[in-house]
Amino acid sequence: MRVTLVSHDYWTPQQKIVLPKLPVVVGRGPDAEVSIDDRWVSRIHCAICVVDGMLVVRDLESSNGTLVNGKSITEALLLPGDTLTIGVTRFEVHYTRQNPKPLVYHGHGATGRV
């Protein structure tokens, strides 16, 4: 699954981050596999992974939280077109689902969008 995060914020217009692999840790510290230059991002902020063929984001006890479509989450399903906020940077999530069957996700803090 190829996942791209596209920023739509005015200070990072159209910044594209192609996730190198999954799972991936996102943050601003040296241990993060994907670095975001945003002082509101924790050194180790969140993880993005595939669970049962679905893209999932998990907050890693970040200081300022992780949001999906404006809602604070601990763990949530990410669908194409969702807005993922890390720190104060907003990204639109782009990918093609490998399994287009109806989704049933019972993860912790699920958004209910399936």
C-alpha cells in the first residue's frame, strides 16, 4: 500500500510525504522515521500501520494529540481523503485501498466511519 500525506496548510503548501514503509513512526525527533518540522509535533508523535488490510493511526502519547477529521484519537482508521492533524500541520491522506470490501473496524477509539 503506497500512502501519501499531502499538506494543505499555507506554511507548507502541497508538501507531500510518501511514507517509506508501514508501519512508520512520525514525529520531529531523531528516532522518528518520518520527520515533520512543526514545533507542536512530539519527538515520537504517532504511528501509522496496516491492521487487517486497513490503514490505522495510533497516537503515541504525544503532548498535543493526533486528530482525524478534527477529532482527537488514540487510535483510528484512516480512509482516503481523511484529514490527519499532527501537531498543527494538517494532511490529507491519499492511498488506494487494496481490499475494497466493506470495512469492519473495532479498534480502540474507532471513528465509526466504515
